[in-house]
Amino acid sequence: MEELQEILEKSKYTYEIIQHEKPILSKQEGTKYFGIEVGQTAPTLILNSDKGFFVLIVSGSRSKVNFEKIADILGCSKVKLASPEEVQKVSGFQVGSVPMVGIDLPCVIDKRLFHYDFIYGGSGQSTFTLKIEPQALNELNHVIVTFD
């Protein structure tokens, strides 16, 4: 959490780290708890492909991730979610707690997130949520592509 704080403090973007009693494990729980639109929820996923691992930050307004489309965008033959063990190994975090910023992997961002003033996602700890301006993702991550 200290590492995340340092990264955020160096940025020019507005953010808040919000503590809650129990982990928020779904976009439905997030929208209810924070009183936000489902599109503002921004899970951070780790993808495994034939070209290595990637971070994918997606809007909760998507009913599912189109892995074929992501593979095309990345020029990979196949893309899938990394296993919980792989997520831990490459990110240092558990599934469901991967922070939206600070992971040293190429990053893919859903353009839908930029429709909002603030988005809500992982902070690295399951009982804390990062609320941040979506434009910060471009500055604080190694973004290689955004997609519609």
C-alpha cells in the first residue's frame, strides 16, 4: 500500500483510497457500496498470452471480456485470464486485489472508463478501493493500447 501511495502522490491526479470492512468482490457489490454506475467499476485483470503477460483494466459495463478481440489488438494468437498462481507470481498480488496502477507489465485499457470523472478499482489490498481519475491510468501504467 505504501508503494501505491508513493506512485499516486507523485501524480497530478485526484485520487482517494477508500477503506471498507470486507472485500468488494463484484461490480454489483461495488456499485451498491459506492453508489456509482457499473461502468465506473474497473477490475484489473492479468492476461496470459503467447507474447507474455498483460494488465487489462476493463469497465464493469462490459458483460464479458472478448478475449479474441483482445488477442487481435495485441497481435497474439491466444489470450486468456492468468491463473491465480500466475497472477500472484507476475504481479505480487492476489486475484481480486490487483491494483490499477503500479504493475510493471504492458497495460491495455478499456476506453469506456474515460467517460467518467472517477473510476473505482483495486488498490493491492482487498479491503481498500482506489478511486481515481481515469486519465491517471495512462500516466501511471505502461499503456500499450486502449480499445473500444
